[in-house]
Amino acid sequence: MSESRVDTGRVFPKRLTMDGVTPGMEFDEVVFGPLRREDFVRYAEASGDDNPIHQNEEYARSQGAPTVFAMGMLNAGFLATALAGWIGGAQNIKRLKTRFTNRVWAGDEVACSGRVVAIEDGLVKVTVEARRRGPGPEPLNLEKEQTAIVGEADVEVPA
Amino acid sequence: MAQDTIDFDLPIEADHVARFAAAVGAEQDPIFSDPQAAQELGLPGPVAPPTFGVTQIFHVPRGERESRLGANLDYGRVLHGEQEFLIKRLPLVGETLRGEMRIAKDFTKEGKRGGSMRFVTYETRFTDADGDEVMTALYTLIETAKDVG
């Protein structure tokens, strides 16, 4: 049963060659979600990250969170999927570094953006960002949008 | 007794790769499942997604990592701060990688709002059947000060 709620038109990678890459170019935003608790369960089963803070409401509250939230690596996985779509496929990714800055909650979308910062020694240097976008859990009174991941990637695009 | 490294196998199985790809929104990308699509891109066959290396947790659970590498972290105040993958090539479906995990960095710095934070980076180097490097995963945990959160 397909239940994809992602922007599938963009995550099917298009071919890209170096002619199509210039420093400063921005990639089209790719949005995943809104995320549901089932997405956290599915990622837990696929990744092995079974920390109950992502699945069990009571446990999350006992740890000081108002509800469950996404694994950082789930959001990083979305970001890698978006990146693969932008740069001609996952096989071109040679390095991906992600720093986790804010939690992503059920009901949030994960909006991924990226930008070419330089081309050095044949490697395309990209900065990437994932932002949570949504209401957030009520007691937290969060901004509608916050940075969840800042990162950078090195990409090898065929000549 | 703590030791310096943990060695383990990471099998790259088709069904597992498909479930992982679907979980990260990549079910539409044929490179993870379709041999022909992969070959058209010059790959020998379907591959695993770039972040698939995190599934090492199936083979080295936290408890084992803690007891054998001995970082002695208090998980009540530990956050996943950073993750990095250095990728020579993506893992091929059907192969089994060898993982070797060690603590690459362990340092403490003063936080901006007072209290110190400890950064522990676990480095896992994955090699293939020929002993060639496939990728390296750097998993950084932050242990916050006792009086925070």
C-alpha cells in the first residue's frame, strides 16, 4: 500500500552534469510530511533506533518532552533524499554532515533546502538545511518554522 | 573491561534497504531497488541510501557500545548532536560490510549558558569483502551539564 505523502515529483532524481551547476544556485525546496507518529514507528523499525522517546507518549513526557518527536536521523534521511533528487542521485553524494538544532514534532512538515556554495577540485560543495514547519505541540508555543538541521555535503557530479 | 574497538558485520539486504528507503521518503527512487536503473547510472546493482549506515544500531546496541567502548555516558542528558558520513561508494545490496567502531573524539567544552558539555564521537569505518573502504560514519553525542534540562 503506497502512502507516500512526500513531494515525489522531486525525489525522483533528474540527471545532472557539471554544466548545470553554478556557485550560488539554489535548489527547489522539497517538503516531506506532515509527519505522523506512524512515520516515527516505521523509521524505528527500519533503522533500529527504538528509543521510546520517539514512540511512547508517556515515556516522552517522563523525559520532559510534551509529546513524541522525530529521530534526528529520520530528518537527516529526508534531507539526504532531497539532496539526491537535486544532484542527480544518491550515488553522487560523497559526504553529508548534519547538525541537529531543533526537534521536529508530529504534525510538522520537514522542508528541505540546499544551495551550491562552491566547486572545488571537481567536488560540488553544498549547504543544506531542514526546517520544521507546523503548529508544534501546544504547550511549547513554538514559532511556526524553525531550523531542525543545518548541514553540508560534498557531491561528485559527472562532467 | 573496556576495549578499543567493536567489530561487526552489516549485511545489506534488499528488503531492509527497501523499508529504510521508504521510511526516508525515497520509495520513488529506483536506485535502491531496481537493478536496471542502478546499472544505467553505472552502478553494479541497487544500493543502500546514504544514511543507511545508522542501522549499525541493530548490530551494536547502545548497551554493548557503552560496556565495550566505555564512554560512560549518562543517557538521561545525552542528545544526538551531529552525524557525518564520508562515502567512497554506497553499499551494494547483497554484500556484507565489516564495521569497526571506536571512539574518535571525546572532549568537554564550556557551554554559552554556563555548564560544560561533553562531545563524544563514535567513528565506524565500513569496509567491503576486499578490505576496501566503503564509508565512514561519525556519530556525535552531546552530554549536557547536570543542571540543564
